[in-house]
Amino acid sequence: MLEPAHTIIHICGGIKAVAEMTGRSEIRVRRWTYPKEKGGTGGLIPSDVQQYLMREAVRRNLPLRPEHFFPNVSEDLETAI
């Protein structure tokens, strides 16, 4: 499974839970973990879904944070400075 989708799905309780939280099918959620060459998103969570997940995570008291969606941003910023 590709990152960050794997981590986010795990934090949110699995593929079925994420599908319920976002109104997406389980197949669609699973594709977030596939490489682009195999019809997936390369591990990225679509931007239109990120707010739904964050809102539901807060409501359900899950430890999901915005930085989970962009795990390399802080590393990239440190390198650029």
C-alpha cells in the first residue's frame, strides 16, 4: 500500500470505515493505495475528500492530522531552507 493513503486509512479504521465516512465505494478508497500505473492515485487522497475525512476524524475523535495528508512537506521545507 502506498503512502500517505495507507496511514490515513489505518488511522480512520480501515477501507470500509473510510468509504462510509466519505460516501465513496470501498473499491474507490482501495484505489488510493494503488500506483498510478495500476489505476490508482499513487497513495494520494483526493483533495475533495480530505475535508470530509478531517471533519469525521474530529467528530469521531480519531488522531488524524492535516500533516498526515502531506508527510514529506516538512522534510521538503527543511531541505529548501
